[in-house]
Amino acid sequence: MSRIGKLPIAIPEGVSITVSDKNLVTVKGKIGTLEQQVNPDIKIEIKEQQVLVSRPTDQKRHRALHGLYRSLVVNMVEGVSKGFETHQELVGVGYRAALSGQILELHLGFSHPIYFEIPKEVKIEVKAEKRGNSFVNLLCADKQLVGHVAAKIRSFRRPEPYKGKGIRFVGEELRRKAGKAASSV
């Protein structure tokens, strides 16, 4: 991780970064504002439109924290400038999604619909095609949050290996199983 930690982080136009006395990094951009508390051992400097992350020693713990916080700051910068997106597809007969405000209503073959409240930081879009699959698109500045919400939505009905029904990420390849073979007696 130390090689990753040494790389400088370029600050794109329209993004401002501040580091407080207590090692609180705040990144502001057009999509939103993100904050991250950094370990006091790790030093973060801003020089000439670049962010530099440095560590005090070559201990294993410091090397790991060095790469970790550099990656977190890069994700924050990318998140407030471009944002992070996930695309999910509901595959199955009668599987559909509907949106009302920040409440996602999922019909996934159970005897009841599932209602899931989306955090206000996440922008959600549902596309339902006639005689086709429904799609759920999530957009957020926080990479961890959008990944967590996408994983939670997927956990309601994971894709099964026989028919492939369930909630899957667009472009995800599933390992399919053959199923039972008919026996002739």
C-alpha cells in the first residue's frame, strides 16, 4: 500500500479541500460535501492543486494507514466531482420496482412487497420497461454509501444459479448450474 500512498492526488477544478487542526479532511464539490477523520499519525498537506499524504515511520501499521487514507481521499475527490453510480437489474417474472419519494417498493415473488427507505444522500432512478426487466440506478458522492445501499437492495433476492432470477448488477456474470437431469427408468 505504501506505493499507492506516495502518489499525489490532483485536485480537479471546482473542488475545494480543507484539513482542520484535528485531521478532519473536508472535500466540497458540485455534487456534495464529504468529510473524513484521519488518524493523527498520518499527515495531509495541500500544495499547488495537489494533496500529499505522508507517514511518520515505515512501521507496517503506518504503511497500511498511509495507503488507506490516500485511497479514501481520492474516492472523496472523485465522488464530489463525478459521483459514483451502480446499475441493478431485476430479473424474473413479475419482479418489478416502483419509487415514491425516497421509498423503493420491490415486488420480488414474495407474498408481500418490500419497502426500502433510501438515504437522502443517494439519488435513485427506477426504469420499468413493458414486457422487460426493471432497472434501479443509484447515484451518490459517497462510494461507501452507494455500495452499501446497492448491496442491501441485492440482498432482498440474490440471483439464483438455476434460472438466474433475482437482483443482479448490470453486466454481472452468473455461474449457471444445469439442474436435475431427467432419469429414464
